[in-house]
Amino acid sequence: MLRADLTNPRDQSLLSNLHTLFDPKMNQLLMLDWLTYHNLPFNLVNSERFKRLLLYNNPSLREGQIPSDNTLVSLLTSEYNRALGPVHALLERARSMIHFTFDGWTSRQKVSFLGINAHFIDRDWKQWRLLLALPALRKRHTGAALADEVADTICAFDVQERIGYCTLDNATNNDTAMEALAAEFDFDWVERRIRCAPHFLNLAVRAMMYGTKRDNFDELLAHWGDKDFISDEEDQKQLSEAINELAADEDFSEQSADDNDEYCEVETVAEESQGQFPIPKVINAEELDKYRKFGPFGKLHNIGVAFRMSSQLVEDFHEAQRQATPAEPVLSWVQNGCTRWQSDEAMASRALLKRSALNRMISIIEERWIHQGGKEQDKPTILTERLSIEEWKVVSALQKILQPFKVASKQLQGEGIPGKRSTSGGFDEYFQVVEMLLDHLELAVQGVIIEEDDDKVMREVRLFDGMDAKTRRLLKIYIKLGWKKLNDYYGKLTSTAYVAAVVFHPCKKWRTLEQLWNQLPSRQTSEWKRAYERSLTKAWEERYKNMGLEDAGHGCLAGGSQGSLDYIERRLAFSRSMAGSAPQGRPNQRPKQPAVLPAQDELDQYLSEPPVDNMAYKADPIAWWRDVGVVRFPRLSHMAVDFLTIPSSSAETERDFSSCGRMARGATNQAAASTWLCYHCVKQKAHKPKAYVSSNSRNIEGHLCRAHNISNPDQSKLRQYRPEPSPHQPKLFDFDIKKRKRDDFHDGLAARFDKITFQRLLVRWITEANLSFRISEHEGFHKLLHYLNLLVEETSANLTHKTIRTRIVDGFYLYKSHIVDTLLQSPSQVHIAFDGWTSRNRHSSFSINAFFLDERMLTPRKIVLSLPSLSAAYTGENISATVAEVLEDFELVSHKKVGCFILDNASNNNRAVEDLGQKFRWGNPSSRRIRRFGHILHLLARAMLFISDDDALEGLDADDFGEWAKAGPVGKLHNLMVWVHRSTRATATLRKLQEEDQDKDYPSIWMWSWTTYYKIERALKLRRYFDELIDITIQRSKKLARTRAKSSHPRGSFPRCLEGENMLTDADWDALSWLKDILAMFDACLLRLEGDGQVAIAYKFLLATLEKATFEAEDRPKPSYYSSCVNSARAKLDKYYVKLDETPAYYAATVLHPGIKWAFLSTAYAGRQDWLCKARELVLALWERE
């Protein structure tokens, strides 16, 4: 960057100052902070472009000082160990109990983790949420395994005496884990077990919307546990109970007035209801399941699936939005998912918002289909998902029912709610939320809901207006099923903590609960309050009443009102007003505060006082205990914050999983190397003895020095093992240290910093590494650049994502003229390859590449000419129009430089080449059509393994062969690998078996590709490990069966791929080896032709390979099956072999090769003189024409 002259004293001084002020360690820490904070992969620093960018910014940085990804992992571990001391100190200073949330998670690399978070308030009244540990789980996610990890973490941080409540989801293994933790640490697990509110609210919604039928039942069962699901018999029983409870409803009479009206209006409604899935006349589990799949929400789900499968549909949807509502922003579809909280409401809201655009899109697609002939077999499937007017009414009604669940879930997750208030998700809100939702469903079943407008004004809305009796009956069944699930969980809120959090809210106390129970007489009982009062008093007297006091520090008193009632409180207040105005109604006067005993202690005195009327404390109850309560009720304040700091959900753990998704990686060879375990830690009976990779001598010596005072004999190394404070960034570039030289130093840097060069390096790094343009806007990246070079900020050299895009477009047009000149000056013709591609975010692009001979170097070159967005369907006409525009733009057509087209075997490519030939008046355009050989090889492999041509079966029944293909060697292997891929435990076991038996120089092979050849090849290498895994799984299953023989718990499912005939036998492995040898020849041809175009020779080689395989198949068990496989591949190869005559370039490439010429064709076509003559004619015609 500096272009400094080392003989110039001024430049020497500048370099000296830079080296003095630059600290490579600080640079590494900033880099680590940036990558971890923004969830970026560690291997990002290995990019050569990234290294150039850093080296340009500061010449004091050497390439060896830029950390690798492994170095950053080690540095992260070091920083974690450095932070352990402060975290220990922080936990020791906790004023409240330390509450926990923990949950399991599996990364994309099939590595399982357990996130363990702590929630508490310190002595300065600051609330903390800390991720204490994220250990890898190699064992099965049983309650005992989870409890072991949590107990280890609790003991490691020495908080055994401070354990509070655990907020967990509703999986049964969490109950088992709590039982194990309670046995070890001696507490009442039923009292300390808090249920994650958003989780069971989502279960209530799913019970309402889907009953027991799940799109991905296995995934939900693994994540949430068996008890969250009920059998079909129980589902039918619940339906019957719901119907019986609604029997008195007028909509459930045998024939209502609306039914008569409906029969009279059949003819007028028929057109509007066209395509509508009929509402079941008899409501049972089977009929309700059909309606859930094919009714309005089933259609919306299918529309989302169609969007995910087709980028053209996504673009059609976006274009329909632009046409229907040009003033509104274009939004993407929201898809529901079984594990995403409240995703059904989100999908319904987006569908209702974009209803006009959705209908317009379907109409456009229908018109396009009719214009193309309207053949039933070509009818787009999305046309069957059109919603009728009546179905939109159902969607609207259910969205209104689900909307309070979404608000409640977000509020208890601790996220801000737009238009309402930002909330911390306080535990004091928990009980009220459940009461509000039960009240909401009880009103909804009567056809009334309470909605809030933009001005936060509540009003009653009729839910069933405009609906017929059958629709009303169906919706009431939905509501009742949701109410039953929610009420079931409401009955499980037996812990004192749920009520105590409300009581210790200074603005609520008992009055809020009494208002709830008086307002909702169906759940009102005096026994509830007496039971809660006894539990509360018992906890106070046993734990807090006689506790020692500490110095109570407190801050300033809170000011006046800082907000207003939140949504939940406004909703409950409106319900109370409705109850008060009802003619029969509930009590319309606030009940008097019950008489209390004379104040004898802090609890009695606190409860005897009326609730505090202060909006600031309503939003932050802990502030009242900090400002007022700790002075007036010093002991009770500890009890209060213990309950008020309990988390309402386990959302914090879920956020941790989201933030570490891209950084988590599977075990590597380095992690699998031999491990050094500290003998001194074991001898001292340390809870967690230190363990390091045996090759990591520096960390081993450092641990021995710091923990056991065992120093390295070399005293020069002793200093590096002592803890050092982290460098403070501002002091490193503090120019005020030498004020007299500051201006000269700054001017010297500024004169040598080239803003344009920096921006060019930045853009090249981002594009080469395939990164998001927004990475340049990350705060951590700004800090890194600022530390390396202050001038990046002073000159505003960094770029925004929009500027980067502009620079790339400008660069394309800047170099375009040079590319055009290079192509036109090429001594060869320019050959074109194009194909479509859809990105992960559903953007469809079309890549057009050019292949030519460089004029100066006479070497083959390739370049991307264009990457246009192809929003229309991939028809031959649309493809040819896009390609023609690019060819004309680069002047290839006008200068007659267009050669052949290298394309796959899709029929639309044939049409595209024909259209290009007609447009540019090429004679016989099909002669320019080169078939991509890699695609042909793919079709050959599929033809051999998955026969679709009945003529190749040699008399075998097609169904019989299909069953053999599924249950044969390839099918069995596929099922085995699917099981391992889906089972975290099986994946971990397979990995561990290899690690224990792996040489240092032998690469890890536990992962595999899903490409058939590489899958078989990898499986053969892993065979002995698969055998060990199967044996371990079988023995484990037998042991588990014995332990559960007298247990009431259901037996875990045994993998079907390991049962009886489903297991791979020695004969199957031998067949896989034979198939692998054939496919290896295909792979060899593919790799060979990546650098050479001798396709004719490759065809001959493959024909000989398959001919040899034909004879080998006759000697195998069940020869007819294997012969059919080879014959199918041979027929597919012959189909494309005869197409060589359509394109003379194949023969020309062979004849013009100086080492081959006509000799190969004369030998290959010996005995087929007509083939040889045809080849000569094609080559001569090409020579004369071109």
C-alpha cells in the first residue's frame, strides 16, 4: 500500500511508527469478534482475496500473521477459557436464583449440541442471559444424557446452591432430565419445571389446525416427545367430546334454517364455489383430516410448496403483485412449517394481504395454459389450488382466531411487538396470557372475537357472518380442539411460580388474579387461591423469612409514565368491560381486597397494601423492587426477584442455535487425533479433567504451568503461559502520544492510501468468495478495517451493498468492449454453452458461457458472457430469445463467430437451437447441437439402476423388477444411509468408530455424497464400520428391550433397514462392488472428457464396458435382474450413439487430432463400411461449408 522507499528517512519513520502501533494479536481478536458475532464460517479468512485486502490496508501485517480457520478456532477456545473467571465471578454476585433453559439441536453437519443458558439478576440489579455451555452430544437425547451435561455445567460453574427454575419445552425427556437433576441436587422437580409458553401455545394451535396428522411426524416426535401426540382413537374420542359439548349449539341441530337456505341457493353459489373442497357432512377424524389436507389451508400450503419448486412461479407471483397493487412493496410468500411457532397464522396473514395478487397470478397461469392448447395433461397443478370465496372466508376467520396466539407467543419470547409495546417477556405475563387465550377461544366458539384497530381500540367482531351452518360447525370443532389442548396445559401450571410472579408484580398482586378468576367463572375456584397462598407462605417461611441481609444498594427512583397498557392487558380490560355490561353477567364491581391479618412480617405487609399505580413500574416490576422494595422489604425482595426473573420461554437457547449454525462443523482429523488427559487433574479428582489434542503441546504446557505450577524447563517459554489482559483497541492507535509527529504521520498515510484500489480489492474478495454484499456493512468488519487503517473510515472508502452491486455492473460494462474484441480476434469459432439455475432464495438465472481459442497464447479459454434473469418458463422460445440477445450484444452473429452449442439433453434445448437457426438463417441448425456428455453419463447410470424401459426387462414383470430395485442392493444401501443421515446417534457412532481406528495420514471418510457412484464407493470403504454400527445398534436395542420389559414406557422404534431381509448381505455387498466397477468407468470417462473432446472414442469405450458387463451379469445370482440393468444402460447408450451423425463436429474432433486421425474410426467401424463412409461425408461437408 505504502510504496515506501526504505532508503528515505521519512518513509523509514512512517514504517517504524506503523510497526510500533500495530498489534497482530488485536487484529486476530477483532477478526474473531467479527466472524462469531455475524455467524460467518471460519474458513472465510483462508480466501486469497481477503488476505490481499488486509495486507493492502496495513503493511505492518505479514501474511503469516493472518490467522487460519483452525487458528481462529483455537483462539476462540482460548477466549472462552479467559472469560470463565469473570463469568464465575458474575454468577457468584447473582442476587436472584440462577434459572436455566436448555435444549438440544443438530447442525447441518449432523453434530448434536445441547445449549445451556442461565438467567439471573446480579447485585447491581442488572439482568443477565448467559450461554454457559454448548457441549456436543454424542449420546442419544435421553433425559439421563441431558441431565448429565446440565449437571456437569452446573458443577463446573459452582452454582449447585443457586439452582432456580428450568424453562423447557414439553418433551418427555425433559421431564426425565428434571427428575435426574432433582435427585442429584435435591429439589422438587415438579415445582421447578416451567413449560416453555410459546411451545405449548404452538401445540394448541397445531391441535386446532391439524389434529394428530403431521406433515413430518418423525421430526416432531424426536423433538417434542411422544406425549405431545395422541392416537387416532384418542383423536376420534376428542372429536366426539367436542361435538357432544357443542350439541346444544343451534348450528349442530339436524337441520337449521341456514341448511334450508343453502339448498335453495345451490345454483347461485355453484360458480363461486367452483373448485372448493367440500366441507365434510359427517365430522370424524378421517373426514377432518381430508379437509385439513385439501381444504383452504391445505391449498395455501401446496401453493407454498409450488413456489419452492419453481422459480418461475415466484416471479409470476411478484409480477402479479406489481400489477395488482403497484403502490405496495413486493413480498415473498410465507410458508408454514410444523416446527415454526405460529407459522400458520403468518401464512394466512400473507395470503390475505396478497389475495388479489394471488388470484391474478392463478388467472394469468390459466390463460397461458389455455393459450398453449389447454391439454389436461399439461394443466399446471397450481390451478387446482385456487381458493373459492367461501374458502377465503374460512382462512380469514382462522387467521383472526390465530392472531392472539401469535401476539402472545412473540410477547413471551421477549421480542418487540409492532404497534403494541416492546416487552421483555416477563414471567409475570405468563398466567395472564393463558387466561386471555382461553377466554378468546371461549368467545370465538360463540361466534365473537375481540379485535384491535390501528388506534389500539378494542371492538367486538362477528366471526361467522356470511358462513353457512356446515362451515360454522366445522370452525367450532376446530376451536374446541384448540381449547382442549390449551386447557390441558393450563391444568399443568401447578407450580407456585406462575402465580408468585403475578403476586410479586407491584402493580398486580392478588387483585389481577382475582379479576381474572371472577371474570371467568368457568375456571373460578376459591380452592385455587388457598392452595397458592399456602405454597407461597411455605416458600417464604422456609427460604426467605429468616435469611441474612446484605447491603441493599439501589438506584434512583423511576420517573413517571413510560408507556401504556400492552395488548394482553388491553384485551383483558375489554373483556372485563364486556362482562360488566352483560345483562346476566359477571360481577361488574371490583371485589374488595380480602381482609388480611395484622402485618406480622414483610410478606403480610406487602400483600396488605394496594397495587402500585405507576406505568413505569408496570412495564418493569424489578425496577420497583430495586427502587422501593429492597428498602421496605429487604428479605422479600430476594423472593420477588427469584420469581420475576424466571424466563417465560426457551427462545434464548433457540437464538443461540441460530447464531452458531454456520460456525458449527463436524469432527475433523485434528479433533479425532489422540487425546492428552491431565494426570494431575485426575489425581486431584477434578470435576472435569483438562484434555487436549496430544499434538497441542503449547496448551498442554500452559495448563500445567497455570493449574499445577509445573513449569517448562525452558524459562524463556514461561511468560507466554501467564494470562495477559486483552489489549485495549483505542490505545493502540492513539496518535496523541506523539502530537508533534501526528500530522506528518497522518499525511504520510493519506498520501499513500488509494481509495479506488481498496474498493476494487473489496469487491473482488466479496464476489470471489460468493459472499453477501451486506458483509461490508457488518459492524465487526468496520472495526477490523478501522484498526488496520484509519483512512478507510476517514475517506469513506468502505462500500454499501448497493454500491457494491453498482460497481460490479459498472465493471461488467467497462470490460465488455475488451471481451468483445478478444472474442472477435480469436482464430477459432466461439462455442456457446447455456443452462438455467435457481438460487437458494428462488431467483432464476440463465448462465451463458463462451469457449474459444486465445489469439495471443493459442490456448483454450472460457468466460461467462451473461447471467440474465429468466423469469418466464424455460421454453425453447424463451431460451432462444435470451441467448440471441446476448449473441447479438457481443457481435458474434454479425461477425459469423458462433460455433456449436454444448447443451444437456432437455427437449427445450432442441427447440431453442432450432429457433436460433431460423432467426440467424443457419442451414441445418441441429448440426451445431453438441450434447453434454456428462449429462449423457448421468442418464446411463440412471437407466442402469432405475429401469424405465420395459423392453429392457427381458420378460421380467415391471412391478416385480420395481420391488427388487427397492429391496435389492442399491435400495438397501439407500435405506441404510438415510437412517444414518437422519439419526444423530448413528452418525456420531459411525464417526467415532472411524476415529478410533484411523491412521494419522488417512483421510476421514465418515461423510458421503448422495451421487450414486460416490455413495456406493464410500459405502464400500465404510463397510466394516457399517457392520460394527449395525451390531452395536442391535445389541443396544436388545438391552433396551430387556430394561423396558416391565416398564410402562413405549419401546423405541427399531430401524426397518436393520430388520431381517432389509439388511445388506455379503451377496449384496458383492453386487454393489460389481456395480461400482461399472460406474467407475463412467466416472473415468467424465473426468477424461473434461479436458478433451474425444466423444466418439468415449462412446466406443463405454460400449465395450457394457458388453463385458453383459457377460459378467450372466454369472451373478439372479442374472435376469442384472442383465436387465446392463441392457437398459446399453439401450440408452445406443440411443445417443446414433445421434453422432447429426453433428459432424464429433467426427471432425477425432479426425483432426494428430495422434488419432482416421485410424481409430477405421478400426472402430471395421465391418461397418457404411458408418465409415457416412463419417467421411460429414467431415468433408463441414470442411467445404465452413
